[in-house]
Amino acid sequence: MQASWNDNQPIYRQLRDKVIASILDQELKEGDALPSVRQVSADFQLNPITVSKAYQELVDEELVEKRRGVGMFIQSGARNRLLTKERSQFLEHEWPLILERIERLGLNVSELFENATGKSQGESNE
């Protein structure tokens, strides 16, 4: 995880989001231990209460489980639950705005695909 913080959101939420991104990117997998609160605090020069608050949100969301005296671990099915939630949010909130902009700009699927891949849809991968 990178230690770059911005002023748009509380640090504990940014830390929470970084852990979620690591789960989605499969850098952290089911059963993996999270770094200790003490370790994260030292690495990123954060107050341990800030780290604990981020971790507690992950526990509350049932993405991480606390094992007393052992640590915090990514729960089974956490990535799938996150993917379902993130996909739903994208389709409900972000996609309609993107689609509206695509239509406003008069773009079509072929143009978007060509721009994204650097070739037209009719070209092969030879």
C-alpha cells in the first residue's frame, strides 16, 4: 500500500479504501493476515486509533475478522462480496453518467473500442 493521503476524506477512510483495493486487486487474499495496527501506524506514521478505526470498519462490513490475540484476517468470500457491491454501485451511479456523456459527445461503441485498444473492431490479433 502506498502512503499518500489527501484532504478530501478522513485518513481512516482512505486506509480502509486502500485495504479494499488490495482485496479487489488480489494483493490480499482470503485468509491473509492484515498488518498489525502497530506496524501500519509505524509504517505510515499514523495514530494507532486511526488504523484501528479503519480496521473496525472492515470488521463491521464483514470483510475482515478479528481473532483475539492473533490478528485480523480477510474473511472467506470478501472479494466476491466487494465485487458484487462495487459492480452494483458502478452500474447504478457511475455508468448512467458515463453513458450520458458518451451520448452527449456522439460517440459510438466502435470508436470507444478502437480508442481503448488502438485498433478497429474489424482487425484481428494476428
